[in-house]
Amino acid sequence: MQAWVSSGGMEMVSHTLTRHQEIVRTKREHASLLEDFHEYDRTKLDLEEGGGSPEQALLREHASI
């Protein structure tokens, strides 16, 4: 075990943990972007279907921001 640690084993573990954190952060960002896109898509669909007056559309957009 001591030989493994002295030969850079801890650096490998540190790198692996850092990389894992980067992957998790990237997956969360991706999920957030998808959620934002779905919200945009729903708003666009509401407008295309004539889901109310232009004033109501602006109010919904403002509320979502």
C-alpha cells in the first residue's frame, strides 16, 4: 500500500474524484438546460395555439423570468 501511495496512487484517486465531480456538475447543467428548453417550448406552444391575449402572454413570460 505504501508503495502504491508513493508511486502516485493518491494523485490518481484525487484526479478520479475531481473528474467525477465535473461529470456530475455537467449532468446537472444539462438537465437544467433541458428543463429551460421544455419551459420555452411550452410557452411557444401556448402562444401558437392562441392561449390568450398578447398581454397575457407577456405577463406569463414576465412571471417565468
